[in-house]
Amino acid sequence: MNFIDSICHRKPERSFHLKGHQFPVCARCTGIYISLFLYFIYSYYFYLNHGLGLVIFGIILLLPMYVDGMTQYYWDRESNNNLRLITGLIGGLGLAIIITNIIYFIFNILF
């Protein structure tokens, strides 16, 4: 088992392909990782007003990804890669918001 297998299931039908080569992660994980990367860069350069409201907003942003994933799992519904990418981008942004708030509060409490 390699590192990539531990961060994504990498199913070929749920991954993008470029010139016959499969992306290293699925469409949803691609969106999540892009959002995480971009938001962490954004939060490094711009001031963010951390607080409970931003955490709630982050949780709300996770809902479309959750609904898409759970409806595929529990009902016989198959999503497409474009929808997975979009919900991954939105969910990744929500996850990044939550992570940066947790880091902010840990450093304010401990230091």
C-alpha cells in the first residue's frame, strides 16, 4: 500500500483522466485538495476574522459534499465527476475554514 492509496480510493470511474492517464486522486478529492491548498495560501496573506460564525459557515459548506456522497452510498444513485469536483471544491473550502479556525484557537489558547 502506497501513500496515495491512504488519501483516496482512486476508483478509475470516479477519477479524471488526461491523455489516457488517471489522476492520482478521484474527482472529489481533487476538488478538496485544490480548495485546501488555495484557502491556506489565501489565509496566509489576508486577515480572517475567526469565530463561531465562520466555523458554522464551514460546516454548511461541507453539506453538499456530504449529501452527494451519502445519496450515492445509501441509494442507487451515481454522481458524475463534474458534480464530485464541484462538491469537493465547496467541501474542501469548508474543511479548510474549519481547520484554520481550529489552528487559530489552539494557538490563541496555548500561546
